[in-house]
Amino acid sequence: MSDVTGATITIDGKQFDLSALSEEARSQITNLQVVDQRIAEAQQTLAILQTARAAYARALQGALPAQEQQAETISAE
């Protein structure tokens, strides 16, 4: 945010001129933007992991013996 001349930001429905904000306020805005980006990345990673988990669960179901076959194996012992 090096060039803030004429730039505005809306916070809680109120518009602010960035050049009128303190350095601390601009720094906190930058921090929020970074955190929002990290949250978006984490949500994307979570979606990928949930998809992978579902695929592994389906693969496990395919690797398990059928329920009837498993019951016969237990009965034969």
C-alpha cells in the first residue's frame, strides 16, 4: 500500500480515505488482507484434503471383502 493517494476502503459500511488513515491503521488493513488470503488458501487446502479423504474412503470400501463373504469366513473358523 505504498501509493494510497485517492484510494478508499470500506469498513463496516463506512468509506475511508486511505491517505487519511494512520500508519497503524494501514498496517492493520494489510494484516487483514494477508490473513484473508491465508484463510482462502487454507479453505482451498481443506477442500483438496476432503476430496482426497473421500477418494481414500471409496478405495477402502472397494478393498474390503464383501459383507456376506466376510460373514462366511468368520463362520468357517
